[in-house]
Amino acid sequence: MPSPTKGPRLGGGPAHERLILANLATALFEHDSITTTEAKAKRVRPLAERLITFAKRGDLHARRRVMTVVRDKNVVHRLFVEIAPDMAERPGGYTRITKISPRKGDNAPMAIIELVREPVTAKPKRAAVAEAEGATKRAAKERGAEEPAATTPVADSGMAAAVPPAQAEDAGAEVADLTTAEPVAATAAAGLAVVADSGELAEESAEQSAEKQEQEQPAAVELPAAAVAATADGSPPEGYPVKGNADSGLYHVEGSQWYDATEAEFWFEDAAAAEAAGFKPAGGPEKQRVDDDA
């Protein structure tokens, strides 16, 4: 008999092992969280996530593939209608395993395996981050190339020309007296740098600070059609109870599962107005009670 490839086999044989894993997956989809041994939790995890991937497809063929493992039609219906919409924005990692204290009696290591149904937080893509870093490096190189050009002496502009002492001695020129010169002119005459007037420096620093403040300000979010912006204290505007989240593009009807935990950037009058603006119901239409009978 061939040996198992993923550690000791569960149960007495391969068929028994398949039944154990199928029952664990059925219980997980029915209750969202189960407590079992650590070995069984690790073995059922890839099976459960594969079944969720089939459920996200939502077609008839995927439903029949799932029913070869999960025999309970009510659990399969819940997997396709309730669980799969919550996983629509999640690219993977549909389950979470948390270790707990050992079991009394045989001291077996125990764990809790549960479905991760929290809304996905939008993160910047790696390509956008790489492009931003490249732009920052190019800007730094351009500033470094412009700095040597700024030290070129300019005649008749009110700025002191930089003449190193060694060159002045070779040319037979006299070195300027640094004791009576002003600090800016003295620094320039010493060959350190050509410094502009203090007034010009103040204007340049003010412009740079203004540009920096403009760059640090967050970009304004465009207000969708039939939407109202969020109030300063976060309370809903009068007559607009539906929340809209700009990052996820989902809306939440008052009284739904994640309504209180959602931070809204937009408010809509009803679900129809939110869908007209391009927002989708969080967890599917049944989760948000879009129908009047719900």
C-alpha cells in the first residue's frame, strides 16, 4: 500500500481519510469556525480553500465539483451565496489557524480553523510602488546634476565670484580681504560656493516649503453621482443612510453585518443610488438586503 505524502494518514485508510476531511470541511463551511487537532486543521486547510476557489467561480460545473466533497446541499448553498461573495476581493488565504491549549486527557495539540471573512484592505500595488521609487531616484539625480551648475560665477549680478586662493596666487591676483567683506561675499571669495542674496534664499525656501506642503496634501476624492460627502464628525447626513467605501467600492445598508465597522467616505440615499454610482453590495445583494422583502 502506498504511503501518504503529507505525513501520517488520518483514519484507517485512504477512503476513511477522505471522509474525515470532507466532514471537517462541511462543518467549517456551516459554522465558519471549528476546533480540532492541529494535524487535522493543517490537512483540511488546502481542501477548504480549494472548494472556496470553486465557489468563487459560481457556475454549475463548479457547484457539482464541490458537491463531490460536501454532500449537504444546504452547506453548499451557503458556501456559494454567503461565503464566496465575502471572498470575492481576497486573492487567497481564506482560512486562519490559531493554536490553543492541548486537549485534556491525551495532551493532543489543538487548534481553531476559521474562515477569514473580514473586508480586504486595499493596498498599493508593487508596480506603482516601484514606479514611485524610480521617480524619486531620478529626481534626486537631476537635483544633484543641477547643483554644480549653480556654483558658476555670474558677472554683474550682485553675487561674489568664487576665486580659490591657489588660483589667485598663480594668476598674480590678490586674495580679497575676508575681514571687512560681508559673510556671504567672504564665503564666496574663500572658494567655498557662490551664494545668492539672503532675500533670494528666503524666497527659494518659501517656494520649496509651499511645494512640499502641496505634495503632502492627500489627493481629493471625486464625489460620485447622487452621493453626499461624509460629515466632519462621521455622522450620516439626514436622508442618506447608506455607506459607501471609496477603497473597496462597496456599499453597506443600515443594519447589515459590517455597517458599524465601516468608515464611509460617501453617503447614498438608498442601495439603488449606490449601485447607479458603480458601488457593489458588500457580501452580495442578499447580505445587504437589497430586496424590499429582505
